[in-house]
Amino acid sequence: MKTFVTVLGLASLVALAACDSAKENQVENAYENQADALDNQADNMEAMADNLSGNAEMAAENAADRLENKADATREAGEAAEDAVEKQQ
């Protein structure tokens, strides 16, 4: 039964992926790459904050939080742009 569910799940993913157009994928990938870059910057900022203390540490952590929020907003904007592309088709 597990194998059947796994195969069914994979088949569903393949079918779903086939529904996306190349333009949708391109838009999604562009936004996702930008969001990933922001997440990486946030990770680096948090690592730097670990080596600081007091107000400097708090400032770095706050900057990292802002970067993470920006990454989340970028992902949401990407989803909206992808939806807009889909509606145009």
C-alpha cells in the first residue's frame, strides 16, 4: 500500500508540473532565486551576530530579521506574478 501511495503521489506531482508553462516557471524561479539570496544574506548576518555582543548583536539580528521578511515578501510577490502569468494564458 505504501508503494502505491508513493507512486500515486509522484504521478500527481508530474501531472501538476506539466500544467505550468515555461513562462510561469521562469517567473517563479526568478523570484525564488532572489528570495534564496536574501535568505543567504540573513544567514550570514545571523552568523556575524553570533560573534558580536550587546547593541551590535541586536542590530545584526534585527537586520537579519528584516532580510528574512524581505525574502518572504519576495516569495509572495513571486507567487502573485506566477498567478498573473497563468491568468494571461
